[in-house]
Amino acid sequence: MKVPILNPSFPQDFIPLEGTAQDCTDCANAERLGFQFDYAYQPIVDLARHEVFAHEALVRGPNGEGAATVLSQVNDLNRYRFDQACRVKAIKGASELGMQQPISINFLPNAIYKPEVCIRTTLEAARAHAFPIENIIFEVTEGERIEDGKWFASVLRHYRSCGFKTAIDDFGAGYAGLKLLADFQPDIIKIDMDLVRNVDTSRARQAIVRSMVVLCQDMGIQVIAEGIESPQERDFLYDAGIHLMQGYLFARPAFKAVAGLDPAALRAGH
């Protein structure tokens, strides 16, 4: 049974989570997780505006343990349920922390049964916690091995049609690369930190980054450089036309909290 839509931005065929069991057998029948997890949030900064652009939700153990302690417990039996739980917990945490900026949530493309069904959990969480859909970015790591690129592109298109933004993480390091861009142009690309590391002294990295910036500008894609650790890396990237950045230079992830920024780190180009 459909419920009244309180927010006009929600799709009119939205069905609450209770209605998904008969449609999404894999999600409904997956074993309960059997482990706990939480989130840390790391800001993505806009150096041109001297402000926070978004926060990335990074999975952690219940006491702040590293992501590996959680991801090592994910398997084929609980993958769907874990992916759904991640979305709900990240949105709930951001709402409780009073975040006004977008949040970027990593998702598991191989945990999607049907996007039009599995996405309902996210819609319900956004509505329950009064978190705007347009402030949710779904981020997938390019390193995920995706067997059917066209199917995956259709998943991302469906997410966008629901009002979410999309991002490809670690671009330049994985399996998808330019072939994925030919099928789908995300809202955001995050340049892999291996290309960012020591970019100020590496002519090869500089050439690659500059080419990626031009490519993304031509395709209308925003670029985020991640893993920034030094003012020199920041300054080169800023001069190359990248104003959205993330890394320890600005702030480390804050466990169940909003990270404080180092004001001096925001002074690139000034």
C-alpha cells in the first residue's frame, strides 16, 4: 500500500521499506549482519569558496575501528543487507549531527538486486530523517570489478533520476575508467590519491591530472582530488583548476562527529 508523499521531491511510486520484502527476495532473506558498525565523516572542501562542499561517510567499527574490521565481515549472505544498512546509518548520523552540506555514501554495485527496489530503503531513510535527496551523493569505487558496464551505467542513471548525485571514486586506478564514462557521465569524479601523491614534483602525474581536468570540464563533471597531505600538492591541484579537495591536510575523519577544519589549509591560491 502506498503512503502519502510528504516531500514532493520523492518519486510518486515510492513504497516504504515494509513493502520491499516481497519484491527484493535477496535482501529480505539475507542473514542478519551479526556485527555492528558506525561512521566517521570527513569533509570535502571547496577552496574557491573557503567552505565545506560535502562530507564523505566512512564506515568504521562500533568503537571507531578501521573500515577493514567491518568490511572483512561482509560476505555473499549479508552483502545486500549491509549495503542497505549503510545507507540508513549514514543518513541518520548526518541528520543527527545537523549537517547542512551533502553527504557522500559509498555503495556496493554488486549488492544491487534491482535499483528501483533497493533504493527505497534510502528514500525512506531520507524522509524519516528530513535529509534532502539532492544532498545525497552515491559514490562507487572504480576499482570495483563490474562485469556488466552497461547495466551499471543504467543503475547510476536510475539513481540520478531519483534526484541523487553520483560519483566515481579512485578514478584512474581501477577497471572502469574511460569505458564507463562513455556509457555514463557521473556528477563527480574523485581522482585517485596515487595520482595526487607528490603530484607537485611528478611531471607524469601532472600531465595526467591536467588531462583529466580538461576531460571532465568538457563533459560537465566536477572533479575532487582526494588524499591531499601537503600544501604543495594542494597548490598544484588548485592551479590546475581543481578546487574541491579532501585529505588529511584539511581534516581527518571524525568518528560520529563533524570534523573541524584547519583554516590555514584553505588558503591555496591566496
